[in-house]
Amino acid sequence: MRQLIAGNWKMHGLGDALGEIEALKRMLAGNPPPADVLVCPPATLLTRAVAAAGGAIAMGGQDCHSEQKGAFTGDISAEMLKDAGASAVIVGHSERRQYHGETDGLVASKARAAWRAGLMAIICVGETEDQRDSGHALHICGNQLAGSVPDGLTAENTAVAYEPVWAIGTGRTPTSREIEEMHAHVRQSLVRRFGEIGRRTRILYGGSVKPSNAAEILRVADVGGALVGGASLKAAEFGAIIACANPDA
Ligand code: PGA
């Protein structure tokens, strides 16, 4: 499958940020991307971002509730995201796990909700710095993966994102060798559980991806794309990352 370059705007962006969507759209029109491109703006901007993208850029949510509807004040269902024009949703981001106490089981139920609504789920896993330093990174991520990915995965309905917590927003990244080792581990787990489907499922890398390191990261074996936070907020930077996608991956 083509690599997927996904932008996660997190809690950033008022109406004027739509100019970045328009700028990105113009860049991609002039230079067709060697990858699938997705932007996940805050839910408040989703409808307007979809309109601004005019079908040229796919849009996604950053989280969803597991239920379709109900008395869950402040929450947003996968169906609502779909209705607003989203085609994907991030679930289990480490910031959700850390600040909202999301467990693997809850993340799995959110992934199932995404599929129910016809959205692709980007399911995130990643170790903390202590876990890496103590040599437990592979084990931790393997466990998160096993608990967060429900039965029913296909290469089309899911991308897994490996995002080491210590690399998010810090400017620090693992070495190519460390990324390769983790992606191979995730691949092995997916293949053991899902066979050929697991071989085709994209595994994204996320954490301080920027124009200066994207080319190297996107050429690492088993890297099926990138999940980009800070550097996705500006069209120029995000466009430069997209241009680094590896068409032969
Ligand atoms: P970052 O965030 O690119 O700003 O490190 C990545 C993410 O959290 O998805």
C-alpha cells in the first residue's frame, strides 16, 4: 500500500488555520503526492476543513467515543465524524492514554466504533522513556497492540502508529535501527495474528517527524507512513514531509 502521511493538529487551530488546508491543497495540486495524505484537525474545524480541502485531502478525527450516540456530554461518536466528512480517526494516542486514562480495552472499542462507522482507525501504541531505558519497549508495545487492536482488522480499515512517548513533541527521535526493530516487531505480531492481512497493514511512525528527518524515517523497512504532530500545522512543513514519502515502500 502507498505510504500514509497523517497530520494530527491536536488542540490547535481556529478558523484562520483553514488557510493552511488551502495552501496544502494548492501544493498537492501542483505536485501530486507520492503518498496518501490525511489531516486530523480539531473536531470544531472538521466540516470547514473538508470544504476547504475540496476532496483533495482526506480529513480525520483525533478521537471518538465507542458508542454511536447517547448521554455522553462532550463526546463525539465515530458516526458524527463520518457525517462531518471524516474518513479516519486516531484512537489510543498517548495523550489520550495519559490525560484521559484510556486503556487498551477502551482503545479497542473505539477502533471497533471507527469500523462500524466506516472510518479507518489509526491505532497508536508507544513506550515511555523509562520503559525504553529499562529494555521493555518491544514488550510494552506488543502488549498494547494485542489489547488495542480488535479482531476484524484489515489493511484498509486500520493503520497502526508506533509513537514513542518520549519522542512526541520533544524533537528527539529513535535511531533508524530502533524504528526498524520496533516496526519489525509490530509486523511480526500482526502477521502472527492476521496472516497476509497483517503483512499489508500500514505501520506509521510518529514522534518529532519533520522535513529534515522525514526522508530517512520513511525509508526504514516496514515504515508505512508517518503520523505528524507539530510539523503538520504549517502547509509548507507538512508538504515538505509529504514530498519525502517513499513511493517504493
Ligand atoms: P509530534 O507529535 O510530531 O509533534 O512529535 C506526533 C504525535 O503526537 O502524533
